[in-house]
Amino acid sequence: MPAIADTYRSNPLTPRPLLQWMLRLLIPMALSCSAWAAGAVKDADGRYINRYADLSHSQNFLQWQWTRLTEGLPKPAKTPTPQVTVDTQRLNHPRGNAQVTWIGHSSLLYQIDGKNFLFDPVYAEYASPVPPLGPKRAQPPGIPFDQLPHIDAVFISHNHYDHLDLETVRQLAMQTGGSPVFFVPLGVDAWFADNVPGTRVSGAAPNVIALDWDDTATFPGIKLPFTVRFLAVQHWAARSPFDRNRTLWGSWALEHPSFRFWFAGDLAYSQDVDDIGKAHGGFDLAAIPIGVYDPRWFMKRAHIDPPEATQVFKAIRAKNAVAIHWGTFDGLSDESLDEPPAAFERARKDAGIAPEAFSLFRIGETRSYNTR
């Protein structure tokens, strides 16, 4: 650290924001070297495993399905998920240091430094490998696909159907002006190569980049580059009954000198969250799940509930957060689509978090943020 500071003093032309960004980047790395450099581990069968829990096999899945069938769960929502018409002018002229629009479920448009990023974009009508069976979309996407701005990069947290949709990524790969760069977990790059025309996973200009846990990459901004980090959380992956945990899963940190964003993806509460808070915490904005949590005896090992979402918010030291993973696909879990926001509001108040700090968006809503 002293060498960097001395470099600034000896060369007053070094931009102070760049120096501050370098310090913010390197200090956590120096303090947490043993935690961030480990990468993911596979079991003897070649399947990825969580750092703090074994999710290699579902427990009592058939019991859960029988209970759902006999009790008629989930019950229909009494109140539809709030939705607004997207402000396309604002999408084309973002405000503040950063701007985010909730498309629905975990799909977000994140705009910063002249760049447009999509997280877990799913435009499918069904979050299922066999539509029309499976969870059906209850609300249309908050941004119609043809109204999206040109997307510079896409971040995929894992390969579940409510987070990775084949037709959506195929359309994005064919967007006017050229394909975005797809940042994906290890193994999902091979899926892209097999299923998405135009995929380039190697060579001078790949458009699909696979990262291990704790890997970093850079991405150019208009003013300064971004540091991309893929960070471990407790979850699992599968596209079929036969490929469980053959690909990795995780969360994304996108760090810019002016703004730091964390996208949780799907997660259970585990030591991973505390590790992220200690090594990388202090985010200006986070996207944290609040839905798909019942029954707890089954879901707790893979999904947080609203009280745990507030714990995540505090553990990673987020200044602001947007609630995701709720109100969109009916049937992913036992709670009704309108239960998560009510449960979240109770949990937020109990945790002493201001409503403007950890917010419920309407589908299609856009908000802008400034560094405080």
C-alpha cells in the first residue's frame, strides 16, 4: 500500500479517482488473500460442491411435491405484482452514477458509465424445460425486448431456467450492433458453445467468458474500467436430472471507481455471505432475493427468505438494495406471489432498515443512484 501512495505523491499527474479505485481494489485483496484465491472444488464424481454445505442431492423432494399437490399450493395471489410502463427515454439517457430497472424476477438492466448490463435476463413465458408445464410468468417483462438498449455485457449467475433462458440469450447474441459479452460460471460456457450460435469461448475476442469463484476480469467503461468478480454463494445448478452441479453458480460484483454493485443471484444464507462482506463489502447497491422461500424445511438450504435477505444486506454493508426474485413466475415455491413483499416489509422494519435503502420496485420501474 505505501508504494501506491508514494507513487501518487511522486507523480501528481496520477488521477486521484484512479488511485482511490486502486486502493479500494487492492486493500480487500491484501486482507483476504486466503479467502478469495481458493476457487471452486469438485467431488469425486466431478460435480461442484458448496464451500459450507453439501447440496449434491435433493432431500425429500417428492414429499414436498406431494404436499403441494394435496394442499393446492401455491394459493393464487390476491394482489398482482405492481407494474409500470417503462420510461424508455430514461433508459436511453440514464441519470446519476448508476441506474437500474427491474425487468421481473431476477432480471435487471444495470446502466453505468455509458454501459448497459443485463443480469439473469429471462424473457420466457415459462421458467421450465418443458413449457407449457412448469412455473408460468404472471406479469410481462418490465422492458419489452425490442425496447432494450444495446447490451454491452450479460451476467449469468447459474443455469436454472428462471435465470438462464435459451431463447433470450440467443436473441441477445444476435442483437443489432453485435453480441454482448456473456460472463458465465464455469461450465456454462460449454452450454453456450453447444446451444447459442455465434458463441466464441476462446481466441482474441471471445464473447463468452467463464469465471471460477474468486476469479476477476476487467471490462471497459467509457471513463474507467470495471473490475468483474465472481463470488461464491451457497446454491446449486442443473438443467436436467442428469447434470446436477456439473456447472458452477455464484454471485457477481461489478466494481467501478464511481460505484460498486453486487448481484446475489440465488443463495442460501451461509458463511459465504460473511466472507463477501469481509473481503469485498461496502457496496453502493445490491440486488438481493426476497422470494421463492417456502417451505423453509426444503428451501432453506438454497434460498433466503425476507428476514435472511435483511441479514445479507447488513452483512455485505450495502448502502442501497433492490429486492429481486419475487412476484413473476407462479409456482416456483409454495408461497403466493404476493406474500414476499408483505413478509419483506415486516422483516425490513424489524431490521431497522429504511424503505428507501432496501426497496421494492414495481416491474418496469427505473431508479437512479449516486455515491454518498
